[in-house]
Amino acid sequence: MLKNPFDVLTEIGKKKVESDGKRNEFIHAQSDSLVTWLVGFAFTALCFISVNIGTIKTNIKGAAKPIIISLFLTIIVGLIFRYVSYLITLFNKDLEDNYLAGVYGDWEMMPIEPDEEVESADYDLITKKLKEDFGEEISFPRELNNDEKETKLPKLIEHYKALCAYSKKQYDVGINHLSEIYETAYKIKKQKTINQFKKIDNVKIGYSMVRWVIFRSCLYLLCILSFIIAISISVVLLLSYL
């Protein structure tokens, strides 16, 4: 049996979000370990050079500068890399908690708004909407004829609108209550929380993941290259003394 296309695409989107999160955690863990090691080694090497700077000047002369610069660059780029990785992780977590959890959650929070078809709805449509939207089963002791349905129809439409208004009121009360909690606990401005839930256009949601990941990859490569340059120069010097 074929599935509903919307449900299938929603499931695909949900799985992609989960796989992207796991992949980012894996990349962060693996690359962070190597960069931490490189920065630690480079820092140790610089400390060793600073302690023995007189001897190094005498023995290797001009080669000391490129080694020091390369090691220093390894440390600086490595620290920037770790900070960028932290920001990406923070952005992802914020996106998951404040946006994706609502999009792919197992609940529906938005209030039900009466659409245009409600005004022109017939008896069957309005009873169907009451059941689907609010779980209300409209039934009578006997089957109504067409005239009786027409008589009941205006009241059912007004009842549906009243339920929509109540849903909207409860939604606003809930958001207001939650925003007050956030303001008290985290000092987040009340209006900022309200704007997030009501999807105000000027609210900033998300970040340019591709650009940040490319930037992080470039930092990762630069950190490795600068360390390799420092090691290569050192190896060449050692070989020249053999």
C-alpha cells in the first residue's frame, strides 16, 4: 500500500536531521581530538624553543623563524577551529530544540483557525470538521432530514468557531505562560519567546550550515598543513646534520 507523500517526505526530512546530527557529532569528535593533539604538541614545542632559544639561534639560525611561525599558526588556527566547532554544535542544538523539535514532534501546537469553507459548509462537512479538528462526535437520537440539518447548521458553525476561538485563546495563554517562565529562569525577553512560537517574520531561525562547515574544514586543513610544515622543516634540519 502506497503511503501518503507528505508523511513519507516528512519522515525523510526527520531522518536527515537525525543523520546530520550524528554525522556532525562524529566529525566533531574525530577532528577535535586530532586538533587538540596538534595544538598541545605545538605549544610544547614552542615552550621548548623559548627555553632553548640561544642554542637554537646558534645551531639552526634562519630556520628557527619558519618553525616558530608554523607552530604558532597551528595553535591559533587550532583554537579558532575548536571555537567554530563549538559554535556549530551550539547552532545545531539550538535549532533542534527551538525549531526542529516542533516541526518533527509528535504533537500539534498551532491553534485551529476557521477557514473560508467553514462559512459555506454544509451539515456533513461541519460535523466532519468538528470530529477531525476537535474530536466532537455530533449525533442525534434519529437521522435528521434535510430541513432539520439546515436548521442545526448555523449553530454548528458558530459552535465550531467558538471552539477555534477557545483554541486560539488557550494557545496564547500557554505561550504567554511559557515566555514568563523563560524570562524568569533564563532572563530571555518575553516577546522573543512569543515571536518564536508565533513565527514572526523578523525572527532569525537557522544558520548557513554549509558555509560554516566549509569554514571549519578549511581551518582543519590549515591547522594540519601548518603543523606538517613545522615538522618538515625540523626533519630537513635533522637530516642535514646526519
